[in-house]
Amino acid sequence: MTHQLLLALTGFAFVTSVTPGPNNMMLLASGGNFGFLRTVPHMLGVSFGLAPMIFLFGLGLTGTLHSLPQALILLKAVSLGYMLWLAWKIANAAAPQGGKAAGRPLRFIQAVAFQWVNPKTWMMVIGAVTAYAPGAELGSLAVVVAVFCAVNLPCIALWAAIGDGLRGWLAQPARLRAFNWTMAGLLILSLLPVLKM
């Protein structure tokens, strides 16, 4: 991969990782509800969940998805249902008293699995593979994976850190409840552009 192509891939990874989407809305909510440190497994699951998707998509999953349009429709339906369930869980994370959120943050394996039903992650993977590893060579796919893992983690950590920074302000139950409902709404809104793919 040329220096210019690597630079372009890094820019693509940065823009797609740092912009709002389901992962970032959930990490913002998790940081606000549970703090940065308790959100680390969730962050790692997001970043490392990309790797198998990039490899599998690059090695032929793309052909399967395009040859079975019903599979894409099913993927969208499952994604939408799961996202709505997650939005409900986020909205109802506020404890009725004390300002601390009920529940627990997403675990590493849950965050890895979530990438398979996240429409924005699919757009990132499809864009990265088709633009930067179109021949599906293992070396090119490995570079795409390495760049995404290196760039994605700091970008998404920023969202968790912002949420963590809001924790003092969210100590009041009414504020925490409003924050969680807002995050749930933003999670749903973040689906609209990507579900049109």
C-alpha cells in the first residue's frame, strides 16, 4: 500500500470512527452512567470487533451478501430491532434515586457481537475493503485492520471520556434520566442514514 493510500485510509478510519453513530452514542451514555474505566471493555470490543468483519468481508462475505438480497433485508431488520432494544435499555438506565445508573456497561464480547448488527460498522467495513483492499489480498486486509484498530480506539475513547466528564453534572437523578432518554433518542436517530444503505 502506497504512502498516499495509507494516509487516505487513516483519514477514512478517523472520520468514520469519530463521527456520531450507534457505537459512539452508546459509549457516551456508558461513560456518563458508569465512568470511563468501566467502559473500557466496551471500547475494546468495538475496536477489536472490526477486525474479523474486515477479514471475512474481504475474503468473500461481500459476494454472499450481494447474491442473497434477503440476507441484507434480514440483517437490517435484526439491526433495527436490536438497536431499538438497546435504546430502551439506555433510556431506562437511570436509577430512581441517587443519580447512579442501574445495570452495567456492555462487556467486551457483547460489544464485539454488537458490531455485526450495527449498520454504521457495516458501512465502515464495506467502504474500507472496497476502497483500500479491493483485491482482498491478505496483506492489504491486514493493513486495513491495523489502521482501523489504531485509529478507532482513541476516537471512540473520546466519546466515553466526554460522558465520564458529565458524571458530576449527571449526579442528579432528573438530569441522568434526561441524559439517558436523549442518548436513546440520538441512538435511534443515528440509524436513519445508515439504514438507507
